[in-house]
Amino acid sequence: MTVCGRGRRPRLQLEPRKTLSKPPSQRWQNVCDYRSYAGRVLSGQAPRGFGENLTNEMKRTERIALSLRTSEGAASSELKHFGQKTSEFRAFGLLRKSNDNFVLTRKGKELADSVAEVFL
């Protein structure tokens, strides 16, 4: 939340849909309704609407799914238990090896959700 002003009328900018993650093991989402979000923030309350504790397995699967979508790709060590699948995706032209990582090809990016789902 930021308070911005131009001229005489300040305005309040809110980002109620942001999902935040703290490194250790918690994740939460702020309330979605901007009125509720503003009311909570302005009254000094936390704008959290949903929260959960992340297990190591949840963190691992999210790390794979998100890293596949980056230009660096997913570390080979993260996908070592999926040797046959990575070979198939490479044969189909969906994944390529770059340094010690697997990176989605242009064709793979079009099917990113389906490719990532196999590794989860």
C-alpha cells in the first residue's frame, strides 16, 4: 500500500490480490476485496485472507514449476527422478539442456502448464 498525491488530492493505491511468500514455510494471500483490504490496513490490522504452511514437498514442486518458466530453467538435479519424461520432452522438442539445467523451448513454453504438471 502506498499513499500518493498529486496536487491537493492524495490517493491510496492498494494491491489486494498480491500473494506473498515468506522464505521459511508460510504463504498467504491478502483479502481480495479492496474495501476490506483498505479497512484492515487503515485500522492497523493485517490484510491477510488466506494462509498455509508449506511442506518441503510443496516448496519443491513450486520451485520446479516456477523455474521451468524462467530463462535459466530447472536444475537437472531437481528433475533427476524424471529421466524418462525429460528424455521424452527433449525428443518432442519441448525441453532442451542448457548448462546443467532443463529449459523450455518455444514450443515447450506454449505447453508450460502441461510440461510442469508431469514433474509435480
